Amino acid sequence: MLQVGLSLPRSPGGAAAAFPTAEPAPAEEGSGTGPEVLGSSPVTIVVTSEADTWDIDTSSSCLGCGQFVDWDKLPEPQQAAQIPRDVLDRPPKELKRLAREGCWAGSHAGRAWLYPRLIQRVSCRLVTPDAPVYRDVAGRLFGKDSVSSHPLPEFLEGCPMPTYCLSPHGVTALKKILICVGALFPDITHSPLLPALAALLLHYSQDEGQCFESLARLIASNAPHAAYIDQSFLAHQASCMTFGDLASKHCPAAHRLIAGTAHNVLDVYSEWLCWLFPGLPFAYAVRVLDVFLLEGQKVLYRIALALLKLFRLSVDPAELQGSDIKAELRAFVSNIAQHVSVDKLLERAFSIRLFSRKEIWLLQMANRKALMERGITVVQRRPCLPLAVDMQNFSSSTVTVQEMRLVWSWIPERFSLFPPLLLFSTSQDGCSLQRFYTCCEGYEPTVLLIKTTDGEV
């Protein structure tokens, strides 16, 4: 005889119990095809006039955004954005062209209006933390203690954390968001790109919750062959090796220069992402973000390759002998405005005939396999968070307290933060499979615990 059920707390006994670890699941998201919105709610396009474009007034506090920005440090004056009123209905190819040409460049309010809507189109996992989840978790974590009393997540160790033009209030918000990312995405073990993305998105977010939700959707993206953010040391190292492969093919002169100057070429290429974030000035970095939100990681490869080509054209190989090539590259990128405008940089980047997304993805997978064969693996660190189950008063004939602690440690923190609800127990509801499905219908996610008559759980 097999006794079946779903788990747990304060179960009055019984061989099994069932309950969700969170509220009922939201409606399923879109499939990710076509011009329709891919997020959890449709985007409403408000037509304000019969004109082909409308001006977004940057004097109105940037549509509620900009509270995290130190405006004295913003490098360029803001302008009214001439954004086509049907921009979100444009075909993907046309939308990419507009972003590459800087249709909403130079307008804080234009980006603040458009970024959340573009990110809502990113296809991502069904259960992804949103703004209300962030507010709840942030309230739990920071309700009594200051942000400074909470350490930054371990996945940020050794990663640059640029703040760009954020105010002290914005820097504090940035740290809160990253701490909550660590709590709700425990599988992230290394992600150099995350801090820079969070800082840039915070410029164009109405509040911390909106910024977190945008970041969460990029983290949880499941679009085929279009990853946004590497989330482990293995994935990051594979992307560095992939960039090296692309550099040797598309920038042979620069590759030969680096190979003849540096002791370890891969060590130089391991900093390729830092050339962009935080290497590029803010005005350049945000233009990269414009196209990144539409095209994914492939854009970053393009920009870095363009920078490598420009670096080779700007230096004398004889003067580099004996110098620190990594430091020379960092200095070149930080002073890129002296060499080329952001429009010319993007033009050069998109003139490179790069592999397709699928081909780049296959190359990354091959590099990951090679790294794993060399012993580099994904190490998952899980933060210690208080359990939502009251273990002192916990009682069940299905599992012991020790087993329950183990089971609960396997559940992602974005669910285990919430107290569970008992849905089904064989001791209360009998052993009817139909009754089991009836009790659990509509609740997701759930935990199922089974205990055999031999005592195996």
C-alpha cells in the first residue's frame, strides 16, 4: 500500500499532506512570438494625437522616474523624445533599427516609458518574482535593519558594481535590489553583468519594485538562444572563451597583437564584459542597453568586438611591447569619446557579420563542455533565510522535523518565504485520487510528500 499526499506544516497527523508554497499561479504568459506582448499583462498604447509621433515631456519628473539619479552628474542634456506612437506595433526588425539609430536616445523620459514595456515582451519562466513580491521580501529583510547590516550576495564577489549617475538614495536602492535578487534567485553564483544592469535600469524605473521586476524578467528569460545574463562562473567563463573565438575570426589583427603582447590571451578576453560595463561612459553604456533589451547578449559581443577593432587602429604595436595590455584596453575604453562617437561605435559594431544566435549558443555550449571537462563546474550557494514553517510546533506522520528542514531547504526562497497551506491529507481526505486532484486543483506550485508502509519518504 502506498500512501500519497502533498506536504505539510502543522498537519494533524496523517500519512501525507498537500499545500502550495505560494499563492495560486498567475495566468500563463505568451509564447514569445509575434508583436503581441509577452509579459503577464498587455501593454496599452495611448494615442495622444493624430500626429505620427508624440513628445514625452521630460519636465514632468520623467513620468515619475529619476528619483534615484544625481542630475548634476548626468552627462548630457535631456531632450523631448520623438517616438512613433505605434513603436510597439512595429515589426521586430524595424524596432531594432530604431533602437540602433537612437530613436529614444538622449531622453530620460522616453526610456522610462519604453524600457518596462520592452522588457514585458521578454519571454521568461512562468513563475517569476515581480514588483509585489519584491516589496514583500524587501519589507521582511529591511523592515527593521538598515541596508548596511545586510551583506551583498555572494555572487557579486569579485564583480564590479558601477553606480553611474545614481544619487546616494539610488545607491542604497541598488544594494537593496541586489540583496533581494540574491534571496529570490539562489541559483545565481556569479554574474558580473547584473550590478551594471540594475544600476542602469534604476535610472528609468518609477520605484525599486519596477526595477527589480525588469531585472527579474531578464534573469528568468527562457527565449531560445537569446540569453541576457550569465548566472554562473561556468557560464561567464564560457562566454569569455566564446568572445575569444569570435575575436580571432572577426578581429584577426587585434587578436595577433594581443597574442604577441600578453602572456595569456584568455586572461585578456576574460575582461571583455568589463570593457562595456563599467568600462564605457554612461552615455555610451545606456545606448548599448537600448539595443541589448531587444537583441540580447549577441549585442554585447558586437560592441566589444568593435572596441577591439578600434583599439588596434589607435595604438602602435611597438609601443605596447612590455606594457600591461589589459590596462591599456581599460584606459582606451574609458576614453572612447576621444576616438569615436557612440553612433559610429554602434555603426561599426553592427557592420560585423557575426554568427547567428543559434551558432553562438552552440559555440558557448561547446566551451561549457570543455570547461567542465577541465573541472570547472557550477557551484550553487544558497543564502540562509528563516524558514516559513514553524518547526517547533510542526507535527506530521509523513516526515520528521529533520526531514522537513531538508525538504524545505530544496525549495527556492521565492516560495519558501511564504507559510504553506495544507491542501490534502490521506488521514483527513482519504485515498481517492480524484479527491486528491480536486483538492489541489488551481494551486501552484505545490510540494508532494509520499511515505510508504515501509517508512520510506
